[in-house]
Amino acid sequence: MRFVISALFLFVVAAAYDPLDPNGNLTIKWDIVSWTPDGYVAVVTMNNFQMYRHIMSPGWTLGWTWAKKEVIWSMNGAQTTEQGDCSQFKGNVPHCCKKTPTVVDLLPGVPYNQQYSNCCKGGVLPAWGIDPQSAVSAFQISVGMAGTSNKTVKLPKNFTLLGPGPGYTCGPAKVVPSTTFLTQDRRRKTQALMTWNVTCTYSQFLARKNPSCCVSFSSFYNETITPCPTCACGCQNKNSCVKSGSKVLKRAGVNTPRKDNTPLLQCTHHMCPVRVHWHVKVNYKEYWRVKVSIINFNYRMNYTLWSLAVQHPNLNDVTQVFSFDYKPLVPYESINDTGMFYGMKFYNDLLMEAGPFGNVQSEVLLRKDKDTFTLKQGWAFPRKVYFNGDECMLPPPDTYPFLPNSAPHQQVFSGLTAIAAMVFLLVTVW
């Protein structure tokens, strides 16, 4: 029995480890900045240190369990979703009296006296690797009926984080060296009276039973298109899917997101909300070109922030990316085979819901390494693909477009234009 429990624990821990982002986590830091007659005032800061995993709309939800009988007198920059039973208070009524408060970020545009630095983004936190300046959220909290010194304050327990759905596991709060702050003139340092950290990590295994995206392949040297595997993302939505061009799509409110994030998918054989298509487009003498397309099949989801992480041996020599921003990911210094694509700001950083505009695409030009480059045995296709931090299901290797054993050089390239046009059409509407 002990062996079974140990094996299960190791499996869950391993599931939370991301080989493409081994140091990625979301850190929650509590800084007590002043004492009050019955407690303290603290600044809570959340830093998304993940390289390519955003927290998207409707944003993060943070929860914990108080160690004693603490209450929240007031908050700036965030709010609890419930007040709880505060009937014992005769004068001032606390903001929240629940033993297990649930906190959410405020929406943009709230009154100035409710705001705090780095607050009010609707809970959206970009990835550190894409936008480090915006990958932080903070709020101020005044806690009562708590300790009034470092020895009497008890750390909250059982931290939970939804981002916005399940998948994050938070460790216990740990006291760390007090944070230091610089004054605005940067000539004086101040120090928090007490600081503790909570580290949360993401596991796709805990987030969902099935993948949320799949990958299809095609190439200029083979007319065969390798589709996503059938039911790659599970077929539980098969009975509620909508065919392309259906009259249902003309009804008002179809594109309105549901509170439980229930998708409305276009009917496909793979039944995935998102499909990534990798097309080997052209083979030059010293370079080769790939076209990458991302297609949204969910009528109720706009991806305001999206990212695509790809593992491929030739990403160590990317020459130009035409319509996406690109950044290499080097989780291990000796290996440079992973890159991150994301949308250009105000251009294609919005992946719209399913429909004629529900796709983004770019071409990538890569320099050949004569010692490793080949089009044989599926080398030209990626080893792993992650969309918004979740690993996508790839087709079986034996279905990849294969290089013909022998074909006249001119014949292969004479059909390039026709095949590329056909692939573009299928990728856009399929």
C-alpha cells in the first residue's frame, strides 16, 4: 500500500514538471508592511514566472484557509467573491469573514480609490517570457483578529489557484527574507516587516482529461495531408457541435462565453478547440521555409493572448519569422531546439472565435545545417507542440508525409504552387 501511495505521489509531481519550462511557476508573495491594533496590512504580489503559459480571461482566482479566526477588514486592487457571516461585528463590518476567502482581481476602470499598483486587469497575467512587465498582479489587504508581531502571526494554509480553470497546485507558505523596497527617489530602502512565499505549479494532467489542441502536417513533396487524430481532444462534445455554415451561428448570443467555459465547437473529426498546422512549404539550397497556422474551432472563445511553443532540432537557426513574434527557449543551456511564437501586438495577438477570421498564420525561414538537415523520416516536423502552455496531440509518426523514394527534381517543384494553394485552402476552412 505504501508503494502505491509513493508511486502515485511521484506521478503527480512528475506531471507538474514541464521539460520545456523546468523553472516555470507562479509565485505568490505576502509582504506585511505595517501593523494595526488587531492585525496587519499586507501587499500580496503574484508573479507569473512561466515562459509561455498565460492566465487568460476570466482571470485568476486565489483562495486559502486562515490559520486562526482572521477577518479581512478591507482590500484595494482585489475583492473577495463572498462576504460571509459578519453578524458578530456591531460597528464596522469587515470586507470578508469567511474562514476560506476566495479573491479575484478587479476589472479595468474601477474607481481610483479602489485600485492598487499592478491591479485591475480582470485577472489576466501574461507569461513572463512574453511580457515580463505585465506578468505581475498585486493587491493590498488589511487583516484583523490576527497576530501583531512576527511571532504571533500565523501563516494562511491550503492555498488554491485557478487560472482560470484547474491545473495549479500550490505548496505551503514559507517565511523568506523580508522584501526590500526603494523609495521613488531611489535613495532610501525600506523593508517589509515579514514576508512569506507560496509557489504554484501547473500540471496539464490535473487540468483536463484530454488535450485541448492537436497538430496536422503537410508538405510540398507529398500530396497527402496528415490530419489530427480522430477524437484527439475527446469526443464528449460531439453531440453538441455545430456544423460550419449552420443557421445556429446566426442567433444572437452564440459567441457569448459561458461562466463554466463550456465550448461550442465546430464539428470536426478531431473535436479540438484549436488545431495547429505545420506545412513544409519550400526547400531552398541553403534555407527551407515552413508555414505555421493556428485555427480556432471554438465559437465561444477569443484567445486575447496566445502562445505557441515548438520543439524542433532546426529552431537553433531561425533566420526570419514573418508574421509572429519569436523568442528561443533555452531550458537547458547546451540544447537550443525550442522556440516560442506569439502574436504581434495590435496585429495578430488576438485569435478570434471559430469562423472565417478564426485563424492566424506566419511563415518561418530556417537556415540548413548540412550535418543534420534532412526531409526524410519526418525530421522536418516538430517533436512537441504546446498551445497556451498545453501540449497538443501529434499524429502517429507512421502517418507523416513521406519523401518519395525517387522523383524528377523539376516535377516535384512544378507542382509546388498548386499543392501550396490546396493546403492553404484546406487549412483555412477545414
